Amino acid sequence: MIRLDKIVARLQGLAGWRRYLLATVLGALLAAAQAPLFLWPLAFVALVALLWLNDKAGQGRRALQTVYLFAYGYFVAGLYWIGIAFFVDAERFAWLLPLPVLGLPLLLALFPAGGAWLGYRLAGNGGPWRMLLFAAGWTIGEWLRSFVLTGFPWNLIAYIWAGWPAAMQTASVIGSHGLGLLTLLAAAGLTLALQPGASRRYRLVALGLPLVLALSIGAGALRLRTATDATVPGVQLRLVQPSLPQTLKWRDDLRQKNLQSHIDLTLAPGKAAPTHVIWPETAVPYLLDEADGLRQALGRLVPRGGALITGAIRRSHDEQQRLVLYNSLFVLDDAGHIAARYDKQHLVPFGEYLPLRKWLHPFGLDALAAGSVDFSDGGPVEAIRIPGLPLSRALICYEVIFPDEIVPGAMPRPGLLLNITNDAWFGLSSGPYQHFAAARMRAVEQGLPLVRAANDGISAIVDSYGRVVGQLGLEAVGVLDGPLPAALPAPTLYARFGDWPALALCLLLALVGLSRKSLVK
């Protein structure tokens, strides 16, 4: 029988390429805890092994390189699917494949690795504070990743729980960053409790950290037992999912056929007549606000007093008469009038616009979706009023992944998170599942229902507790009918205080660790 102390000693003794290869593999193992597999026990295996591997690595380059390669392996394995989008127009973009698949993780790994390494520096060599401040540092790194360089908070540690509604509920109190911190502290506690030679008292104290996580999951289960299934009276939704391949979506000779596929699904018989029909992002392949006849024709699909909600591109011109494009959501009433509109505010770099275009375009680079003309952001975010629906926060595509941007401080609390997207860019991969996992967490954090219409899946109706009421899977063609779940009567604690409690706990850990280090000196 292999003894645990020998495993720990072997891990701590690894050097050179073997150490760094193992760190990379452990990071990839952590990615398996994310959607769609949700093998969350592997997260603890990977994190405990990393903490042992780095426990005696000091505060210098060796420790930084180890945790950096761990994070790099995590992002390569978790974000491989981004490269699939480069094959939609392979002739132009396939040669760039190494940049998103291998290059982007080089940048993303800097955030958790830098935070964790800073924690090591504060904690000193060895001991429990080294592991606790690793958790705090990683969390700070994830928080910074949410907004630095426009932000990309994808596959946050907390999302390993997005397949388990009871575990998700803690996000309503301390958000995804807080839940991620609890998870990392639980892994640190397990590592300390399993440390060879530790006393019984030491192990019991260390197990208090995973116990806190377990108690939070238990509290989440109790919260769900008292949850209601209330719905908004008089609202019957129909989500349309045509599953059009991205390679065919914008072909000129197929535009009318693609539009007709949305219309046919809208008119398909159902158990109850819909009051509101929701189409995905850029579902209408025409300039909808400039096509009066088309709007009137689509208005005939709208039940009286209801609405058709759809994505489409909008065109405008700036003061110099230069072309300006927006990725927009339109609300049409039963007369075909535009009752509301939302222009996407948080755009995808290299997807909807090319950063540093003046310097990069001469090298043959263009944005995947935008081409030679970048999309523009829609300016300040405002909730929209849709006939027959609660005040709505529109979210186009990956706008739903940013926890702190869902309900800005000046916005009145909405009653609905309305997400339209097109994940056909990424095919049958883990990307759309991870996107949906992040969207579900927004519902829990805000205590608001989420309605999500996706071209190729996953379309879903999610209640204010993150529970999936109904969904259409990847590549499914059809409609999803159902009532609109009601919002919670009051804002959640996270909606009121945001990420500050989680950040304050990280800061407290850092201050205690720093003061302890000073006292030791």
C-alpha cells in the first residue's frame, strides 16, 4: 500500500521538466471539473496535489513557474474550443489557430498565477498560511481577470458547482468570486488535514475549512426546499432555436431561407399560445430598423399585447459620416413597430472588433465577426421595457459572463435577465456548456429569472435560483415553450454588496498573513 507521506515527499521532491509537466497536467485535470463534465472532485485532487507540489518551493521563480504552468494547463484544456471559431472561415483565419488555443492561455494564466505567487510572498516559506494565501491570491487574480483588458471571467473556479443547484446558492450571498474563494480554502484545508505528521487537533482545525463549504451547500439545499415556483401571470414564452451552422448563416443565397426557418418554428403548434417570442442573436439577417415591410410582416407573428424579441445588426453613421455597426436586440410589437432596442455594450475583442486595428490590420488581421468594419459599443447600459414583460436587462452573447456588469448601480432592479446568443461558432464542444453555466450563475447571484435564446443551443428558461425549468440542447432544432419564472421579491445580498465581501476576506487573510510574517521576523 502506497503511503501518503511518500506521495507528498515525492511531489515536493520533483524538479525540472517533471515538476512542470505534472503542474500542467494537474491544471488540465482541474478543467474537467468545469462544464460539461462537472467532475468537481477532480478539482480537489488537482488543487491538493498542486499545493503539495509547491509547498516547499519557496517564494521565488520555482513557485511562480509551477503555479503558472498549472494555470496554463487549466486554460488550454478549458478554452480549446475558441479555436473552432477560426475554422468557420478557415481560408482567412485558420493560420491564426495557435494564438487563441495556446497564446491566450499564456496571458490568462498570469492572473491567477500572479495572485497566488503574491500570496506565497506574503506568507513566507511553508506552513498553513502559504496555502490560505494561495486561495486568496488566486481569487484576487480571478477578480482582476474579470475586467483588466476588457475582462474575460470565463471558467471561474466557482463554476465547477454550476451543475449542482444546492451548491450554487452561496453565490446569491457572496457571488461567484466568493464561492470560488470558499472552494479554494476548502482545498487548502483538505491539504493541511492530510499533511503527514499533523496532529489530530491540527487536522480537525484544518477540516473546518471544507466543513464551511459543506455547510454552505447544505444551506443552499435548505434554501431550495423553501423556494417557490411562482411565475409571472399572463406571460407564455416561446424560445426559437433553428441551429443554423455558422458557415451557412450569412450566405447571401440562404438569408431568406434562414429567416423563414425562424418564422416556421415560431408558427409551430404548441400546448399554449405564446405571448412573447424570442429569437437568437442576429437571427434577422437584414437591417431590421431600415426594412419597414419586413417589420410589418414580422409584426403579424406577434400576439396582441405581446412582442417578438430578436437579434439583428443595426447600421448608423457618425458625425464624419463613417459607417457604424451595432450588434442589437430589437423588440417588435404587434404592429411591427420597434418598441425597444438594446445595442450591445461589451464587445468581444478580436471577434466583434479588432483592437489596435491601425497596427494589426496591415498584417492581414481582421475581427472574426466584424471583418473590415468594427462593431461599436452601445454606450451606457439601460434596462429596456418590453410590452407585457417585467423591466428587462438585455444581454447579448458573452455579456452574461460579467458578474459585476449585470445590474449597474444606477439601473433600477429588473425583473428579467434576457440573453440572446449565437454559440454556433464553437460547434459541438464544451464552450456552449460553459457559457450556459456562467449564465445560470448570474440568475442565482441576482435572484432573477434568466431567459436564453441561442441559435445552436443551449436555449433555456432558468428560474431565480438557477434551476433549469426547460432547455434545448446543442444542435437541437425546435422551440421551448414555458411560463416566465418570477423574480425574487427582494435583491440578494450579492446584488446589494457585489464582490466586496469576498475581496474584503481576501484582504483580511493577506493582512493577517503579513502581520504574522512580520511578528516571526
